Amino acid sequence: MRSYWVKTVGIEVNGRKIDWVENETIKQLLRRMRYTFPLVVVKINQKVILRKDFPDVVVPDNSRVDVIHMISGG
Amino acid sequence: MVDGQIPVEEYETGNTKHKWNLKKIKSSHKVLAEYDYKKSEIKNGFANRTLYINLGTNQIKEKKITEDMKKKFTGGRGFGLKLLWDSIKPTTHWDSEENNLIITTGPFCGITQYPGCGKSLCLTISPSTDIICDSNVGGFFGPYLKFSGFDAVEIQGKAKEDVVIVIDGEKGKISIETAPLEETDSHLVNEQLTHMYVSEDSEGSRQNVSVVSAGTAAEHSYWGCLNFSFWDIRRKVARMKQAGRGGLGTVLRDKKIKAVVAKVEKFSGLQNNPADPGSLAKLGTKIHREIRDLDRYQCNMRTVGTGHLVEIMDEYDLLPTENYRFGSFPKASKIYSPNFYKLFTKVIPDGCWHGCTMACAKTVDGFTVMTGPYKGQKVTVDGPEYETLGCGANMSLWDPLWILEFNFYCDTYGLDTISTGTAIAFYMEMYEYGILNKERCDGLELCFGNAEAALEFMHRIARGDKGEFVGVAAKGIRRVKDWLIEKEWGDKQLIEDTGMESKGLEYSEYVTKESLAMQGGYGLTLKGPQHDEAWLIFMDMVNNAIPTFADKAEALHYFPMWRTWFGLNGLCKLPWNDVEPVNNAEADDPSKVPEHVQNYVELQNAITGWNVNKEELILQSERCYNWQRAMNVWMGRGRRKDDWIPYRSMGPVTKMEYVSRKERYDKQLVEILGLSEKEVEDMDIEKKMKLLYDYKQDQYQKLADAVYYRRGWTPNGVPTPQKMKQLGMDEPKMLKMIQKKIDEDEKAGLNVWGGKYKRGENPPSKDLDYWEKG
Ligand code: SF4
């Protein structure tokens, strides 16, 4: 049974709930999600993260992450 | 010159050189008609006249473009629609005398300051769909047609023997000449005619000639494409870009046209006489810099072209494999772009028109042909582009060399790679189920992965083989479906659900099972399932950004309108969103790439001297989009039933497909249809498939409801007179026609919503006559 003091660990990526991984950077999260498309815009809790910062910015627990894939293709 | 680029004089093409007696070939021409015209300047992007040719009567004349025509139809594809409306009947078929083959240019066409401004738009009544087909294409012909003094050329009637049409912008002369001795296959005839019509024997002069042709297979198939040449001064070959979709090449050959040649004396980037060249140059400098600096970190188009999409589509389960059964495949990495990068000739600028820094038109030079009439010869293969690679995956061909062979023969024979590949993939699946077999396929073992059989099938089409299978199969999936059903060789439902066509046109190469919006992007279209109206898979399936029907409908309004706009202007869409400004992420709606949209607003103003804003751009498209749909209605189509799509594009048709993605589909039954995990576990697979089938079909109908409503159409998908008037498209004959069709639908009880709405769910409007209120 879950004790009351245990905080749920999870993040929401593009509206889908997934596990939170401690110290995971955006670059690692994109790899875990297999989001290999290069033209993505990433927002954490609505704040845009610049592409150059993907290897350094860590995804906090309980955050909402939007990985917006640009259309391209077609 | 770019760093490391090979100087023109040092580059040796390595392709087989042909020795033709061009004098003899040319002297066998008989001039059937000639027309001298007065050369005039292009003003603000428009030549302000079109060229009309009738091959039945040998009539050649000029037609004026009025200001009203520009206001209503803008240019390019819009002009094509107007010329079709004025020249065909609702009963016109692809092979009717009066069918009109039109090549048009927009006001941007020919500009070299901004990338992607060399596109032509081709329109005709398609043999595959029996409605209007439009196809966009690069190469030099469009700009040269414009520089010769015409915004469009339309060709009606049929010649009695093979002809070439020559538009000589140097002399101001049009001629129709018999052409009995030329080759028909495009890589040869384009080279012959370039050499034949060149003013002097130099590479620079050859660059001033462009040829449009189709190959021998276009004569015997409904997949005929048009090959537009552009002479490559380094490779010393007539390279080609294709207007692929809908059988335009079939119509060209049906009219007995071997080729259309356009020739200019010289050209400059400002030959369009833009209203404001200074602004144009400024916008151009900005985008060129952006592409040069950012492409390598983004789509890498300059290095590998659109082929970079293969690995992405495979990763996201969107790469059509074995006739769209799967979206990824273990062997797919064999055709990832690095494997083609190795084969491409590098350090050569690869734009399909001057000034395109995106330069995505890659080639493999000196490729040794492995089969067929050109076996052993060395050729330049233009491509392969993503769609052709997707066809490889669909046929389960994983050897890059076979894909190049397929690419080369499709092009030179004048076959659209997309329709050919998608159709062969369907035949291969039918072969796997025993619905087709060696005997029924005229001795061909057309099973997945059999490249030699696929090529042999194409060679037989080109030879005009009289076998029953080859004859029907070359007409495409729709005819084969009817044939298989008539022969009672297989289950009707299976055949209908797995053959990837809609409106008679084969699908292009994306798996849409998990993206309802993209199902609409293929089905709720004007000409059929081509991704050039909307590509919404990421937005819908990955980003989860358009969750409601209203959201999806908004996207299926905006993007088709936006992308139609490229065709009105003579533009390539790639520089819009295959590169994005560095701060695009911070824009309000990054998917639209707002900074680039603003570039296009300013560009149109700079070229035409108009004063438009971004809303007006969408309106320009809406006018033409609705006009084209109304013309489909006029021809007895363009209703809900015509927007039907095969179930393979919505969900799993076979048990194998379900099992291959079991976790995903089981989850859908729980999360979407509300079944318990236990119920799903206990349920047999047929039942699960049936539940999904009914659900997904209903979703598609609800999507159609929302989209028709958003577009201002009736619930049966017909543009209303009110909508047309609002757009300023108030031609009385058109308005009367659509009102009559709406009344007929009303009488037949067809003006009703298609979705099944449960309690708590609402159709887009409770009032079924909503449009009458304006
Ligand atoms: S982006 Fe590619 S297809 Fe488009 S105009 Fe440039 S070279 Fe041609």
C-alpha cells in the first residue's frame, strides 16, 4: 500500500503520462521517447527551452513537457 | 563556387554518351502549324497572356489574362482551374478530345532571389480519377514558358501522329512539328531535343532549353508522369523533375505529344520585373543565410534531400512497409539516407531551379542499369526522394541499387513512382494471399521483395504487353480491385480494405493508422490521397495538439489552404517548413512557421505590387480550392462518398497487423472504447478487430462532418453558393450548378451528418441547412 508521504513521480509528455527519471536531461528524454525528429520545439511547463540547452536542462518531476514536432516532411 | 566544388570543366559525367544523327532526326520533322507572336515584357510577375494550342485543328492563339482573373484565381493552379472551366464539359474524360492539358506558372515562377521559385503546376482530367488532377513540378520549363511570354500553356485536341510543340521565346515563334524519329523514353528524348533546339553548341546554351516529355510506359498505363528537364552543366545531362500524380503523362501521350520544348535566349533573376526588387533581394538574403547556417542542424536537405525522412518515419512507425501493413521494419536501416549519401555525387549545387539554396535535388551519376532495354548503360538517376524510398519499403525492396533501378525506369518510362510503387505493393499482398498467383500475373512472381519481377512488370508495361494482368494492373489499384472482385478470386472486403487508393488515385507513402487528422489529410482532398494538402501526422499523433474534431477540422482547413497557395504562385513548399528560423520555437504557432509566412506576404507584395496580408493569402487559396471542389461536383463527384478511404489507412485489416501492434490496439480498446482489461484479454481477436473497425469508421465520418462544416460546405461535402459568393466567386453558371446539385442531394436525403452521435455528443450543427443563413 502506498504511504501517504510518497510523492507520485511522473511527468506528462505531449499529454501522455510517463515515469519521471531523476537527473534526466531533455536530450535523454527525447532519446527515451524515441523522438529522433530534429525539428522539435520543447517546452517545460510552458517555458521554451532552446535547442542548444537540451543536453543540460534536467526535466523536473511532475512537469508538463511539450515536444512539438514541426510539420516538415510531406 | 561552393567550397570543394568541382569546376565545370573538370567534371566528367561518366554516363553513357549517345551518338544520334540529330540532323536526320530534325529533318524528318514536318511543320504542321506555326505562329509568330510579339514578345513582350513580363510585368510584376505576370506575362498577362496564355498560350492556347489545339492539336486536333492545329490552331495556335493567345488569350489575355484579365485583372478579374488575377483577382479571383491569383495565378498558377488557379489559372489552370479557370482555363479548364472554360474549356471542358462535365462529361469530359481523360481521353476526350476536349480534355485540356495545362502547364501554368504563378507570379513567383522564375524568380531566383528566393529559394523554390521555379515550380510549374500541371492540370488535366486524370485517367485514374476522372476528375481534375493537379501536380507541381520543378525543372526549367515553367520559368522559360513565362520568360517566353506566357503564364500558361493549354493543349486541347489530339494529334494524328507524334508531335513536338516548340515554344521558342528567342524568336517569338510557336510551332507544332511531327516527330517520327525521336526516342520516347524521357532520359533520351529530353537530351535529343535539348541538343536539337539549342542555339549554339555550348553548355550555357543547352541550359536555355527545357523539355517536357513522358516515356513509353505512359502510353500503356494510367500512371504516366511528366518529366520536366533542366540541363545540368556539370553533369552534362538533361536532368528531370516529375509532375507525378494523376496520369498527366498518360494524357500527354494520348494527345500524341512526344515533347513540349521551351527555349529562351537568356534569362536573369529579375526577368519577372518585380514591383519592388529591393525588398525581394532583402528577403532572399535572409532566407539564403538561414538555410546555409541551419539546414545542417535541422533536416539536412542540402546533403541528402528528402531521403532523410526514411529514418524518421521508420522510427515513428510511419514508414509504409509491405503495403502499409507496418510502419517500421527491421531491414529499413538499409535504405536510410546515409546509404544513399554514399552514392550521391557530392559538391555540386543541386537546385531544380536557380537560386534554390535548399538544393535538395540529389542524383546518383554513372549508375549502371541492371535490367531492361538500357541494361549495362550508365545513367544519371535523379533522386531517390523520400516517396520513392517509401515505395521501396512498401514493396519490401531493401537494396538501394534496386530502388535506384526502380527510380530510373519509373522516370524514363514516364511512370509516377508513387502510384507504381503503391500499386505493386498491393499486388504483392494479393499474391501473398493467393488472390493473385503466378498464372494470374501473366507468369510474374510478384511477391514482396521480388525486385526483378517488379521491374519486369514495368518493362512489360513499357512494351505495351498484351497480357490480361499487365493490361489491368497498369491502370492502377481501383481497376485491379474491380477485376479481382469480378473474377471472385478473393474476399471483396479484404480487397477493398487493403488496396490503398481513394478516388482512384494511389496513396503516397505515409502510414496514417494512428492519425485521424491525416486520414482526413488523404481522404478529404480534392484530387486524392497525396500529402500535398496537409501533413498532420506529427501534429495529431505525436504532439497531441489537435485533440478535438473542431481542432482537426481547423487544421484541415488551414493547412490545405496554405499549401494550395504555393501552387497558385509557382512555389516549392520545402523552404517554408523544412528549415525554420532559429527563434521559431518562441513564435505563437510554431507549426505554421510564422516568420516564413510573413516572408511570403512580403514576397507577394514585392513581386506583384499588391498590398496583401496573411489572411488574404488564405483567401486566395480558398477561392481556388472551393472552385476546384465545385468543379468536381459538376463532374458528378466531390461528395462524401467520394471522400471514402480504405480501412488499411485507419486500422488493422488483418490479424497479423493486429498482433504486430497488439499492445497498442488492446490499449485503445481499454482507453478509448472503455472495455476493461479483463474483457480485452478474454475477447477473441476478430471481435476486437470488429470493435475497432466500427469505431474508426465512425470517427472518420465525424471528422468529415467537422471538416465540411468548417469549410462551409453542405453535410454532403458540396461548397455552397453562399460560400462562393462570400469568396467573390460569383459566376452565375457555377452558382446555379451547385444549387442544383445541393437540391438533388436534399431530395435524395444526402444532406445529413455521417457520424453516429451518442448522447452527449453533438454534430457540428443541429441545423442541417446552416449554410443558408450565410
Ligand atoms: S527545395 Fe528542392 S524541390 Fe524545392 S525548389 Fe529547391 S531544389 Fe527544388
